[in-house]
Amino acid sequence: MLIKLKRVFLFFCVVLVMGAIFGFSSQTYKQTMKTSNIITIPIENQVKKENLEFKSEKEKKVYLDKLKYKIDKTVRKGAHIFIFGILAVFLYLLCKSFGMEDADAIILTLVLCAVYAGSDEWHQKFVDGRTSQFIDVCADEFGAVIALIICRLLKKVKSDK
């Protein structure tokens, strides 16, 4: 009974994370900018406070525009890595709850994450102002790989005690 409850909980978590990913992918470009600005603007403001020397206002503007672009790109790719890492953990635990061997659970988790990442990018093609990028699928899968490596390391540390 407890095992079935655990499976239901893990399945619910998988669906919840997939729903969150779908929700973020459904946002228009303007909406995604508002979301990422929650993180990027405080970083930009902190950098602007530093005493940076520029020869002209034009040079300063070019620098700040490039900085804004780099920060935004880093935050967005980081979000892909993070949320697909969470998805991978829940998928892996769900697979393990069915008694799958580690290698099988890892392979299935990576395949499912890749398929969902690809379908997520395809879905974005139909959202106003959004594009579909293979690099985002790679970031998603990278997040899944990192999360699974962490799971394996934690499992090893736990078994060594």
C-alpha cells in the first residue's frame, strides 16, 4: 500500500513539473521577459553600481546591453537546466519505485526527458514571439544528466555509510 502511495505521489510530481514546463513554454516572449527580469534586473543593477570606467556614454550603453543579454541568456538556460533536473529526479524515482535497475531507470529517464524537451520546443513554435531551439533541448537534457549524476552520488554516499 505504501509503495503504491509513493508511486502515485511521484507520478503526481512528474505531471506537476511537466505542467509547469508547459506553462512556461506557453508564455509569450513578453511574458517570459517579465518572468526572467525578476532575476536579471537585480543582477544588472548590482553591476551598474560598480564604478566602471567608460570613454563615452555610447561605450557604456553597448557594454550594458551586452551584459543584459549575457545575464538573460544565462538565467534562461539555467532555468532549463534546473527544471529538467527536477523532472529527471522525479522520473528516476518513479522508475525505481517499479523496481527497475539503475541503468534502465537512468536510460528511460534520459529518453523521456529528451522526448519531453523536444516536444516542449516544438510547442513553443506556436507561441507568439517564441522560437524552437535545439540548444534548449540540449540544456534540458544536460539538466537531466546533472540531476541523475547527483542522484547516483547521493546514493553512493548513503550506501557507504
